[in-house]
Amino acid sequence: MKKLLGLVLLMLLLVSAASTNSINDNYMHTIQGTWELESFYNYDGQDIIDTVPTADGYRQVKMYYNGKIMWTRYVPVDKIGRFGYGTYKITDDRLMETLEYGDNEMIQAMDTLRIFTFELKLSDDRFSQISLDEEGNRTFSENYVRID
């Protein structure tokens, strides 16, 4: 009888633990993964006024893993590829990328600007990094689709 009572209590404990382990309502999408640029948006300060797809052969890929970012860009008419590497941090609505090194042009640009902060729109399979002007108005965005 003691074994049966112990077994019943153990089953109740397991059922109770399983029922409290539900999906968190405050789930935040993750940017961790590999993303490819698919288009750009132009804004009038707040609203999208134009969508520009990437040109044929143009590829830009970003990889976010364990707080690190690496991106690479290939433009068919440009013989020199572009790349950068650094760290990233996201909040509910911001993406901050701090570049540590990159190609020659990127290293020259890092003399004046090393930290890039964007408004972030993130879902499971897509994200947009939206550039803002000094007054906080949206100017343009890069729009990515998850590829891994």
C-alpha cells in the first residue's frame, strides 16, 4: 500500500510539474542565425514610401551567433568584396552592432563610426534594421530573410 501511495504521489508531482512548464507569453524572437538581405525600404520619416529589391547577383549575408556578428557582401560589378565582424546586442526594439574589423573600406569607415544602432523589427523568419536620422525619423531599412 505504501508503494502504491508513493507511486500516486510521484505521478501527481510529475503531472503538476509538466502542467506548469507551459510556453512563456513573453517569448522574444531570436536574431541568432543566418540571414540574407532581400530588399530595402525608403521611409518618409515614419511610413514606407518605396521598396527596392536587391539587384540580380547582389548578395549580402549576416550571421549572428553567441553575441558575435559577421556580414559579407558581394556586388557583381565590384571586384572587391565587403565584410565586417564584431559584436551585437538586441533589445525589444533595437539592434546595436559594434564592428571590430573588416575589409579595407570598412576599417577606414570605422575611424569615424564603429557602433551602428538600428530600430529592429524582428519575427521568426524576417527582420528589418531601420536607420534613423538625428531626430529619430526613419530613413531607410535593410530587410532580411532567415536562411538558417
